[in-house]
Amino acid sequence: MGKTSAEELIERGKEIGKEIGKEIGKEIGKQAGVVEAKRETLLRQLRTRFGTVSETLRVRVLSIDDVARLDDLLERILTARAIEEMGL
């Protein structure tokens, strides 16, 4: 006995849902990778420019999830004369 058209539609809907979920997961993973790379770059630049980065500051940087904020800080480090000017 074969599947009815309703059962076929349900199965197809499940397949489509799985594919959509995979694509969403890939995009979320990609965004997380971008944020992580920007955090690590900022920390490396802070160490290069100002020397040792305190654990408190490191934790603050690692807690930033906003790409625009990280981009702003990555630009700000180019002109900051002291770590206090970074606004962290």
C-alpha cells in the first residue's frame, strides 16, 4: 500500500524543513566565525599597540557579539593613543 497524497506532502514538508534548517545553521555558524575572528584580531591589535591586555579587558572583548561594534573598535585602535580611548 502506497502513501496517500497527504502523507507525501507531509514527508516533502519535513524534507524542506530539514534543508532550510541546515542552511540557517550554516549561516549562523558563518556569522559566529566572523565575530570570533574580529574578537581575536582586536585582542591581537590591543596587545600589539598597548602591551599586555588584562583578563578583565579580554573578557569584555570576548563578550562583544555585535559585528558593528567590533568593526568600530578595530577602526578606533588605529588612532587611539591610550587603551582608555578605546571605550572598552
